[in-house]
Amino acid sequence: MVTMLAKYLAPAFMVVGAAFAQNGCSADTNTIQNSGDAEALSDCQTLSGDLVIAEQATGTIRLDGIERIEGSLICRDAVELQSIEAPQLTIIDEDFELNGLTILSTLNFGSLSSVKRINWTALPALDELSFTTEVTKADEISITNTNLKSLDGINLEQVRVFDVTNNLYLSKMELQLGNITQQLTLQANSRDLVVSFPNLQWAYNMTFRNCSEVKLPSLASVNGSMGFVDNYFESFSAPNLTKTGPGGSLVFVSNSRLTNISIPRLESIGGTYQIANNTKLDTVDGFPILKSVGGAIDFRGTFTDVTLDSLEDVRGAFNIKTSAEFDCDPFKELKSSGVVKGKFECKGEDAAQADSTSTGDDPSSTNAAGQVHADTRPLMGFAAGAAAWLYLAL
């Protein structure tokens, strides 16, 4: 009798189990609290909703069998979670969010290649990625406050937003990026960070802070602004850069070891051109064919020589101030001939220049701190970060 009953009940249990699995695969949200919850989803190749690892999760959560998550993979505040593994997972259609996982040390996603957004914050025990296949497609990357030493395993072809900050051990970053369509921000990572984007040809806005080296050998055009602030490299070269777009500025501020800037093919800057407080930069001569600047030229520091032999049009102010002896005479003609449309000011240590050379109507002004406030009309279109560069106190 028992045998007969089992014979009829077994298929029924299988059907019920399959139904539960099917419901899990198509649920709007699946929440995993332990390994058993994860195993219950192992028959799902595709999850149509979000997968949330709850804050109660501990130890290792292994997501076997799942190849695609059509929603997001989210884990927040699971302070006793040490490892997340998803060996077959290839695609996350929405967010890959990890936040506040204080002892998480292992991310093993050997097949992952595509995700819409990576958003990782406060992962102080995570020092490497096990992403064997490499993530090559992502729209946005935000990685903050981790222990990562490199981004090996993330090798994007293009990205909209790339924001990597406050990763104090991150010393290596090499990606095959071809273009950045909105914003790249690197700051407060290791002082030894070497950044290499050998294939990057086009970008919108880029900000580099606290880097020991930045390599952009293929960069040809920046549609927005590009800024280098508080870096540690001695030399910067962009051998193929020809322009920044309308309103797009080029900024080098407070790079304490910088001795040389070379951008030999640069012809136009759409916004402001600022070189300020680079205390070891004695000569500014790396722009031999620069013809036009859509905003102001603002050079400040200890330099003794500036060469701008090809300059034909400056639509904002022209401001040079140096604490070294400096001859302003070669630049006076830029104002008298109409090359400089805004205020012209040039000051060096030489007593003969003590009263400065300052002429022209004033579509820009210089305040007591010595900061240029350029006519806002040619500077419209700045990214917020680019605009802020113009107001750094020196």
C-alpha cells in the first residue's frame, strides 16, 4: 500500500517542485538568506526579476545554474558574508550593486561579461576579482572604498560613466576603452596608480586626480573638458589630441612634480586653458600649433618661459602670472592685434613688469585671490567638475 502511494505521490511532488522553481525563475524579486535559498534557484537558467542577497546571509552564497539575471543583483549590509560565487552567470541586465559588505573577500564570477551598471561601495576586504571571462560591456562603473589592487577582470570597450574613487590600494588600471561618452573620474586611489587607456580615442569629460602616471597615446578628441589635478607624474603627453569641444576646458592644476606637458597636435580648446600651481613646471611650450581658445587662458606658477607662437584667437581673458622673472613683451601684440578679445594681464617678478601689462575691455575679472572668472558665455557646457577647476585657490 505504501509503495503504491509513493508511486502516485512522487510525480505529484515533482510537479509541485517544478512549479515552485518556475515561480522563482519568473518572480519580480528573489531574496536569498542562506545557501538553501540559493540552491532552490539552481534550476533557473534565467531570472526575470531582481536577485537580492539579504543582510542575514553569511559565509558563502553560491549561485549555481543561473546564466542571466534580467533585473539586478543586489547585496547590502550583509556584514558576515565572505564570498559570492556565480560560476555560470554571464549577463546582468540591470545593476550589480554591492554595498557595506565589510568582510566580503571573494567575488567569483568566472563567466560574467555584460552588466548595465556596476555600483560597489564600502567593500574594505575585497582585494581582487575572479572575473575570468572579463566584463567587456557596461554602461556605468562606480567603485568606491574597496581594497582592490587592480581592475583586472573589467576590460570595457566603451562606457558612459566611469567613477573609481577612494580605493587606497588601487595601483594598476589598464582598459581597452575606445570611448567615454559622459564622464570619467579617478581620484583618491593609490598614489602609485598607473592609468593606461591605449585604445581611447574619444571622450567627453575626464578628471584625473592623485595618479602617478596617465597614458593616453591614442586620444584624438575630448568633446567636453579634461583636467589633471593633484597628480604625481613628472610628464604628460597626448601625442594625438587635436581639440576639446565647445566649452570644453583643458586644466593642469597643482601637479607638484610636473615638469613637462606635450600635446603637439592640439589646435583648439573650446573653453578655458588653465595651467596653475605646478611648482616644478619651468617651461610651457608643448602646444606648438595651438590656434584658438574659446574661453580664457589662465597660466599661473613659477615658470620662466611660455611659448604660444601659433595663437590666433582667444575669446576670453589672457592672464599670465609667475613668481619668476618673465618677459611679457612678446605677448603684448596678442591684445593690440585683436587676438585676445578679453582682458589682457601679464605679471612677472621683474620690477619692470611690477605694474603689469593690463589692457582692454573686461569681459572677465580677476579677484583678490588671483582667480580668473571668465565670461560665462563661451564657457557654457562645462561639466560641474570642469567649472570648479577655474575657482581653485592657488
